[in-house]
Amino acid sequence: MSTFTDPYASSRETTEGRVYSVTGGDWDSLSTEIGATKEERVVVNMGPQHPSTHGVLRLVLELEGETVTETRCGVGYLHTGIEKNTEYRSWTQGVTFVTRMDYLAPLFNETAYCLGVEKLLGITNDVTERATVIRVMMMEFNRISSHMVALGTGALELGALSPMIFAFREREKVLDIFEMVAGLRMNMAYVRPGGVAQDLPAGALSKIKETIKELRKNFKDNEKLLIGNSIWIKRTQGIGYLDLAGCTTLGITGPVLRSTGLPWDLRKAQPYCGYEDYQFDIPTTDTCDVYGRFLIRMQELEQSLRIIEQCVSKLEKLDGQPVMVADKKIAWPSQLSIGGDGMGNSLNHIREIMGESMEALIHHFKLVTEGFRVPAGQVYTTVESPRGEMGVHLISDGGTRPYRVHFREPSFNNLQATAAMCDGGQIADVIAAVASIDPVMGGVDR
């Protein structure tokens, strides 16, 4: 009689006993075989399609009963080649690529990239104050929308449905602002080298003021639901523990680092875009766990609203100022405006380009088809994204395209903490730990 072998599940002998890799097949026969051995260890794939692992992240878990004995991350399932693609596009076209990396924080990708290009061009101080303030305001709105996804999906993954509904309700209000200002809700390529693509439309500031009031009032719904909730605390307190030594060893930044009590935020530590002129606090906790990271993100929402309010008052005083550098060899000759078919194709915009001057039309044609030249050199610039330090290393060979673009993406670095957070814990707590890291796989697999 031939022995039945399952082609989908294999076992291997190790120094610690027999280990089974469970990938499918007849579970009944497999569980019987596992139960007959003294050491019961099972290797399970969580992902890459698991709904609780933030997209296409694969976690290889070795289990002993319900306890995780080893965790390994498998990335690369969403690889887009964005960094490589930018080498075949002009410096301005690169914005439309990098905005799609961390798709929940597109404005941070764009700003980090554009700050680097401006540094290479030597025009950092030439960017108008109005453009810089608009960048800050849009980034802080983006921080709110990103945190709404983190808080909503994190709660949903642990079985809480209402916080997800509330969080996405607030996110919609922020995306409406994006659509009003940039013409798109996500991946808008709004921040451009030299400034922003277009000025705020008429009535934008009054709409933003209304939205701030609504958000501040509605944020309390999730606070009432989760802060102090005994079930939520049991699922998050003491879970996914990672202390300051672990964070600094692994290069972890963002809310995960600040949950150890260290107030490290690039907006304060290495200010950019004039953040040194804004009044806001850096929320921290000393719990080093999932609950602390949740509290930090909740508190950061209010700090972002404080910054946005200061931006609005600044913009009211800067009304009429241009939003792009004056150098026509870099800036498009006409301010863009939203047309009926999307962004920047209104008839008024076309008439202005065609009617200004022959030189303006030639510049516009060359900028669109070929792009501007950037002096040879390399630069590294950083911004504080919702997930931590977003850095970009740009290299120029003096041409109209980047020689090399490489991002220091916080999700990629922060995922290194998965094993430290999960090993020795329960399999159910893996979900909470990964949710508290808040990785976006578009950024990891760029």
C-alpha cells in the first residue's frame, strides 16, 4: 500500500523537531499527521492577499499552537519600478511617478522630491512664500487623511466597524479639499519643482475654514469610541512592544518611534518649508505598544488642524502672490487653471499661453517636451511623512532627466520591526502590530 503524500504541504526535520509548511491540500490528513508528533510547529503564510496585512504584504509565521515563534516579511509583490521609471522622464514628469509610491501620502512624496530638485537647481530660497504655505497646508491635510486610513482600517482589523465608518467619513472631507484645489483626490502631482501647479481657486479658504470646524467636531466620535474602551485596550495595550533601543537599532521613525517617548519629528528637528514658523506640539507616549501609537495618531490630528489654521491666516495675507518661481526657464509661462476636462486645460489657460508672446510659447513648448536642465550633483532631502522620515536621494548628470532617484521610504524601514513586535506573541496580535506600523506597500515596493 502506497503512502499518501500531500503535494501542497511539506515537512522538514530541524534540530527542534519536525516543521510543517501549510500551503493548502487536505487539512484533515495534515492535522492528524502534525498531531502525532511531539513538537507541533506549523509554518503559515499570512498574505500576500490577506485583507489584514495592508495590501500585498506576505508574512511567513512559524507557530507553536497560537504562539508565533518566528516572523518573516516577504515584500516585492507590488513592485512598480517607479524609481527606475523616473530616469526616463523629465524632472517635472518625475512628480507624476513619485506621487504614486506611498499612495496614501502623495503630497509628501511630491514635496520631498521637489525640495531635492530645487536644492540642485539652487532655487530653494526663490520659491514664493505663498507656494510654500500651500505645500504645508496640503501636507497637513494629507497627514489627516492618511491617519484616518490607519486608524479606521486598524480598528476594523481588530473587529471594530464603527471607527472605520467615522474615519472614512472625515477622510472624504479632506479628499474634497484636494479635488477642489488640485483637481484630483489622490496622486495629484500638485507640488512641482519651483512651487505648486496652480493657485487656490476662488472661495477655497472659506471652504477650508468650514472643513476645519467639521473635522475638529467629528474627530471626537472616534475618541469617544476607542480611548479608554476596555475591549480596545485589551487588544492593543502591551501588544507589539518595541522600545527606544529597538527603534534606533532598526532605523524606525514616525509614530512607532514617538511611542517610545522620543519626540523626534523632522518638522521640529530639521525644519523645512518654514515649519519653524508654526506653533504645534509633537505628541508622544511612553507605552511602546499598539495603544500608544494609536493615541499619537489621534493627537496628531489636532496638531495638523492647528497648523492648517495658521496656514489659512498666512494665505489671506499673501493673496495675489505667485505660486511658482519667476524664472521662466523653470516655470511654465502661464498659471494653470482647471478646465472642464480636468487639470490645466481650460480655454483661458490655452489663450493665455498662445497670446502672451512667441518667446513664452517657445519656452512652454520646450518645458513640456524636453524639460529644464538641472546642474550636475547629488542631494538628499527629507520630510516628516505620516509614517516617518521620507527621504529622497537625487543625482543629476546635468541633463533634463534624473540620473538616479532613490527614496528612503519609512514603510520599508519600519517593516523591519515586524519580527521584534510579533515573535513570542499570539497570532491574533500580529494583525494589531502590523496595523500599528501602518505600512503602505506602494512605498515599500517602489
